[in-house]
Amino acid sequence: MSAAIDIVAVTKTYDGRTRAVDAVDMAIREGEFFSLLGPSGCGKTTTLRMIAGFETPTEGTIAVGGADVTHVPAHKRDMGMVFQNYALFPHRSVGENVGFGLRMRGMDRAMIARKVTDALAQVELVGYEDRRPGQLSGGQQQRVALARAIVIEPRVLLCDEPLGALDKKLRQSMQFELKQLQRKLGLTMVFVTHDQEEALAMSDRIAVMNAGKVEQIGTPSEIYDRPGTRFVADFIGDTNLFRGEVIRTGGTCVLRVDSDLSIELAEEPGTIGPLSVALRPEKIVLTAPGAHAGQGLDGIVESANFQGGSVLYRIEAAGRRLLAQQPNNGSHELFQAGAAVALRWTPSDIVILKD
Amino acid sequence: MTSAPFSLRFGRFCYLAFNVGVVVFLLAPIAIVFVFALNPTPYIQFPPVGVSMRWFEKFFASRDFMNALWFSLEVAVLTTVAATLFGASAALALARGRLPGSRAITAIMLSPLMLPAILTGLALFQTYVLLDVGRPTWGLVLGHTIVSIPYVVRTTLAVLHNFDTRLEEAAQNLGAGALRTYFEVTLPLTKPGVMAGAVFAFIVSFDQFPISLFLVSPGHETLPITLFNYLKFDLDGTIGAASVVSIVLAVLVVVGLDRTVGLRSYAEL
Ligand SMILES: Nc1ncnc2c1ncn2[C@@H]1O[C@H](COP(=O)(O)OP(=O)(O)O)[C@@H](O)[C@H]1O
Ligand SMILES: [Mg+2]
């Protein structure tokens, strides 16, 4: 049966000084697809390894299904894990690899054989029982690793960048299949990735990590549309970041970036003093220069990068370079490099960030 | 145009000649031993005058040689078991145990390789005299084991260093405790290294001379010592026959281990 995971105030240091994981709190719900996302070295693997029981937290507790497992050894945790390089046993056949966990649980041979066949069917590898892992392609090894992890009907499935070694096309189809399988089995999934597109596409919720700390936890759309911190806004997708002083001019709140640029804010920032805000490129509307209403700037197109479904513009405006993205759906005028344009946006698309 | 293929051919010829030279150099002693063992004259003669089994008959008929051969085998088997058990577990502890000073310990474990064996033999001899234990078989086995352990440690460490510890973690994750993980994953995958070490241990013990020189008790000697004593008075083909038997036994041990437990790695599978 799937279980919730509660990580409370967990810190891990390997050398006693630097904190690989720093006072992390996460409440992962039962049956949830939960991703740990962040740049290399931010502590994702360490967090996952503490959940699996390969590392012990220096401080804090980890509970699974309400029971504290902080000091329970890995082999008693009943969790499935798909390792970054799959970690298939090279001296055992595919069937023996998949059946390993069942054999450790003392299940009889006939039952193991049946469950192994079922699990291999789940990952579409029927008939591969007698091959050696070394005789399989990367994608097939990945499926064997997945079958080996789910056949024990784990309370939690842990994945450390499981798709990282696959080429792009295969990765996309595996993303889809993995998500389907997780839904079908109702598994609680903790999924480590440094690929933001992968995290956004697959997750129910994402924890964005940076330097051992959790920056933000939220659904993909919360993370993308309402980034909480400057780091999250910068790390996830393309974004325009502005930094300035908040001033109030007759009822409206304005961020004064410099003498050329002031940005109207839709909401009152809680703090005073310097402040960062973000504006996504696709929230900017480009039109031919002229009478433009509301918030906006005039600029010159520096380059237009045609991306098929959309066009990404680099625009020189107010002494800085901004990114703007327009859908290529016929409703927007397309501009060439060197064209003069007007940029417009609505104040509610400006997201106020914590540093 | 014409010189390029020639220099290429010449290069290939030199390369081939060099390799043949190396192989001949390595095999020549063995060939000489065989010629010596099969030649009927009671002294070393070249070219040989014929083929006979008389030296083999003499060797196998000699009680001294037979006792020495069986004693050597007994010591070699005991040494192999002891050195392999100790060396393989020591290597595992050194590679995995996060021991303080593991580098220093590794160096100490390998040090008998650097020390002349005759010094190790002398040191053990003096120790046994001090302890007043006489010259028991276990003392001899202990001496052989000390000089065999470095080979087992070395070959096992080599495999362990290239060993992906995530395989052990995968086993634990699937419910295997420490002991099961060792027997299901670590041992099978490090077996080629352990077995290579065991083969070395067997050969080091079976051919051991300097250590045995100090530690055997008179009248109860290993084959190399008996051969040495025989050589002092007679130099006939029996020495050659004994050497051939030793070589064949060593080959049988290697082939036997390969057939039963396997020396090859799984990497190629
Ligand atoms: N076994 C270890 N010993 C010492 N430091 C480690 C160990 N594992 C990870 N670290 C350090 O902890 C930090 C976080 O690493 P990790 O959790 O692997 O990050 P990520 O998976 O996000 O790339 C890094 O600075 C890394 O160097
Ligand atoms: Mg990692």
C-alpha cells in the first residue's frame, strides 16, 4: 500500500561543516508524483538516499506512513528504487533481477515466476527473462530496473534521474509511460531530476532545491506562474528579472528600477526596500509602436528566434535586454531583427519574488 | 610509393619477431625442463639422445619425493584457504569499511611482497624459537600464508575498486541484509579477483623455497626443499621430472578453478 512521507527539519552533513541538505521540510502525500528539482549538487540525491535509508540524517526525522523510519535500515524499508545507472545485477538474468526482491521476502518459486512475468508485462519486456542485463539496450535496462522496483509492491517508489541516460525521444515516451504506471498503481513517487521540463511535465508537485535548501514546493503551474523566489524564477524556464525600489504614487504601487523604467505592481509587496520581480516572456505582447495603453516599453528587436510553435525575441528596451515570446498562431504580427516594437503586459503578470 | 609498404612490412616483421622472441624467452625454461626430464642420460645433454620415462618412474617410486609432494600439496591447500579467507575479507574491509588509516594498513598488508622472503622466513624462524613452539606444520602454513596474502589482497582490491557500490545498495533496497548482500552480490561479482588471488596463493606456497628453508622440520620437508637437498648430491633427470609434475599440477589447479568457480569477470556478458 502506498504511503505518505514526512520529512521534518532534516539536515545532512558529510564532513561536519558543509550542509548537503539544510533544514528541509517536505510533506509528500500518498499516491503523489513528487519531484525534487534543482541544479547539480543541490542535495537531491542526498535527500532521496536518506528516504531510502542509505544515509542517516544528521538532524531531523523521516516518517513513512506515519511511522518514524529515520533509523530503520534500508533493507527493512519496503521501498522500490530506480538508480541513476539502473544498478542491475550483471551476474543475474533479467528474470532473476526482477525476482530478487521477492526471493528476499521468502516467496515461493512458482509465485515469483508469476509475479516476474506480470511485472515484465507491465514494462513490455515479456520474453526477456533469460537475457543478461548487458545484452539489453539502455531503454530496456531502464524498464527492467523499473520492473524490479515495482514487483515488490513498494510503499514508495524512488527514482534518481532514471531517464537521464536516454536520448530525447526515448526519454519523452518513457516519461509518459512512467507517469501512466505511477497513476495506475497509485504509487507514491519521489522523482529526482535536474530537468525542469521533465519535472513540470510529470509531477503533481515539485520541490525546487538550491544549495541544500528547499526554495519552493508547489504544483507545476504554481512553480512556473508564481515562482516564490528569485532563484526559482530564474531556474525554471526563461524569465525577465527586474530589481528596484518600491515607491507609491497616488494609490498604485510602483517598482522603480531606474530612471528609464518603472513597473506598476498589481499587489502590495509585504516588505519595504529593494525588491525583485519576474515577468515571463510569453506574458509580453508585442505590437507595432504607436499608441499603447497601460504598462509598456518601446524597444528594438535584436534577434528573432523562430521555434516552430512560437517565436522568441530578444529586445533591446530601456537600456536592457528583454525576452518576449509570441505564439506562431497567426494572431500575432511577426517581427524581424531591427524592427521597432512596443512591449505591453498586464500588472498582474508581474510576480513579486523573495531573494 | 614503394618504400611505404616496405617500411610497413618491415615494421610488422619486427613487431612479430619481437613478440615471438618474448614468448620463446618465457617458454624456454619450461621446454628445457621437459627435455631434461625426458632425456634418458643421467646428466644434462643437448641435443637429447632419446625419450624415456625413467626419471618419472624414479620420481614416483621414491618415498622421499612422494612424501614431500603430498606434504607440499597439503601445505599449499591449507595456505590457499587461509590466505584467501583472510585476504579477501581484509580487502573488503579496506575497500568498504571507512577504516581510519586504511592506506597505511593496505601498505602493511602488501609489504611481504617487497621484503625478501628469506628475511620473512628468518624472522618467523626466530619468533618460533623465542616462543619455543618447535617447527609445526601450522607454523609453515602461517609463513606461506603471510607471503600469499598480498596477492589475494591485491587482486581482490582491484576488483572492489571498480565495483559499483550501488549494486549493493540495490540489493539492500530490495530487502537483502548485510550478509545476504555480500553472498548474493558482492562475492559473486568479486569472485574473479578472489579466485585469481587463490591461484597465486597456491602457486606461491607450492613453489615456496626461502620461507620453507627456515620452517620445515628435518625429515618432513616440502617438495622444493627435498629437490634442493637432492640436487646437492645428484643432478639427474629426476629434478626435471619433479619440475614437470609441479608445472602440470599448477596448470591443473588453474584450469580446475576456472572450470568450477570461474575466473572470468561478468563485465563481458
Ligand atoms: N558521499 C558523499 N560524501 C561527501 N560529500 C557528498 C557525498 N555525496 C554528496 N556529497 C555532497 O553533497 C552535496 C549534494 O550532493 P547531491 O545530493 O549528490 O546533489 P544532487 O543529487 O542534487 O546533484 C554536494 O556538494 C556533494 O558534493
Ligand atoms: Mg544526484
